[in-house]
Amino acid sequence: MHQAIVRTMSSLDGQVAFVTGAGSGLGASFARRLAADGAHVVVNDRDEAAAGKTATAIGGEVAAFDVTDSVAMDAAVDRVAMHHGRLDIMINNAGIAPPHNEARTAINIDNQMKRMVGDIDNLTVTNDTVELSDDEFDRMIKVHLYGTFYGTRAALRHMTPARRGTVVNVSSVLAVRPMPGALHYAAAKAGIIALTKSVGQEVAAFGVRVNVVCPGWIDTPLLAPLAPEIRAGIVMQVPAGRLGRPEELAELVRFLAGPESSYCNGDVFTASGGFV
Ligand SMILES: NC(=O)c1ccc[n+]([C@@H]2O[C@H](COP(=O)([O-])OP(=O)(O)OC[C@H]3O[C@@H](n4cnc5c(N)ncnc54)[C@H](O)[C@@H]3O)[C@@H](O)[C@H]2O)c1
């Protein structure tokens, strides 16, 4: 009789992980997944109460600050590495979505209907790019691209000398398949891919690995502001026929955080239900 071969992921006992934006959605799921395998998780969020909730649930600790503050990032990561004597895993996940605009949604749906019947001459101009302010563009790049840079840099200061550590950066499928109206989000997320590839090549020979995940459409509070019609339209474009669950992405992040992904460095991983 054949015995079933059951392989489980290695233990993360004794390892220290730092997850940004872990008060909600994907980040909270990543924190839970790493803790489930034994890691001590430092839960960052700009929302201290949300970070506290995640940390309490997994026996982790809170580091509440805005990832666009490089001084706060350096101080928090240094404090964790000093206190625990190590930093093994850094997940740069904190992010924001472009604010929902009802009027624009109505125009987009109306345009979509007109396209379906070939009424191209009567489409309404949307002006997404023209109306995007300096501040909106700035904030999007700051949170995603600067936040990821600050987190990666702060972590490498401890990982490279130790010749040990993994960094997972969170991009998006919209980096590789952008959509109209979110050019700043797409640009920031595409920047994260380039940053990750470059840093991965830099540190590959020194025991540190840096990879990037591109989630598809995942059911988190980030998507809550979407109108039901837009949500339905998105699901229609996903071959899997549904949104992803945070826990499904957490398995990928857990793989990249641990030794199972030992040959992955500067690599890009999409999980999109076939959307890309
Ligand atoms: N949900 C999706 O469909 C999807 C798809 C692709 C990529 N992503 C990316 O995944 C990441 C997590 O998104 P989510 O869906 O879990 O969203 P979410 O809104 O549920 O969680 C994001 C968390 O990040 C925190 N945050 C935001 N800005 C911050 C800052 N400047 N400093 C510290 N914390 C901050 C928020 O307070 C929140 O708790 C984001 O980078 C997002 O762009 C999400």
C-alpha cells in the first residue's frame, strides 16, 4: 500500500517578521499566516487601533506609523532588529486605492454600453489624467513606491550584514495590465517591480532574497468603495469567475518568505485567477 506523502512548509519558529499595512486586508492575512508558522510578527499600520487588533490576535507587536515617513521606518525597523537580535522577513504591503468617484463611474459604465453597441462617436470624455492633481499623484507614489523603498532599505541594513533574510514587496496586476483612470497607482506599482528586480540582483549573492507579488482583484476593504456594477464588471473579466481571497495570497507570500522559495530572487509572481 502506498503512503501519502505530506509535505508541509518549514517552521518559522524564532523568526521575526515585519509586515506593513497589516491592520487590514492582505497585510493582516500575511501577518496571520506568518504567525501561524511560528514567526513573531511586528504589525505596522498608520491606523494604530487596526494594527493593535491584528497584533493581539496573533500575539505580535504593534509599530504604528506612516510608511512614507522614512525616519519612523528606520527607527521602527532598527528597534525591532535590536530588541529581537534579528529581522528575517520584511513584507512591504501598505497601500491605498484611488478614491471612488461616482460621477466618473457612471460615465465609464455609460461609455461601456455605447462601446458594446458600436456608438463610438458619442462616448463621453473622462479626463482622468487631466484632472489628477499634483497632490493625488504625489501621495500615490509616496505610499507605494517610497514606502516600499524605505521598508526595503531599512530591512537590508540588518539582513545583508547577517547574510540572511527575505523581503516581499506587494505590487499589483495593474502594474502589468493597467486600466484607465488609475495611472498613478499603475505607475507606482510598476515602479515596485523594477525596484524589486534591481535590489534582488544586488543582494542575491549575499543570502538575502527580494521578490514581488502582483495580486489580482482580492476581496479586501480596499475594494469596498467600488460600485456593485463595477465589481460585477471586474469579476466578469476574471477567468476564475470570482475575486481572490486574502488567504490565497498569503500562501504565496508565505512561500516567498521562507526557504521553500530559495531560488526566487528579484522575481515577479502574479496571482490573479487568470486576469493577467
Ligand atoms: N485588494 C486588492 O484587490 C489588491 C490588488 C492588488 C494589490 N493590492 C495591494 O495590496 C496591498 C494591501 O491592500 P488591501 O487590499 O489589503 O487594502 P486594505 O485597505 O484592506 O489594507 C491596507 C492597509 O494599509 C494601511 N495603510 C495605508 N496607507 C498606509 C501608510 N501610508 N502607512 C501605513 N499603513 C498604511 C491601511 O490603514 C490599511 O490597514 C496594497 O498595497 C494594495 O495596493 C490590493
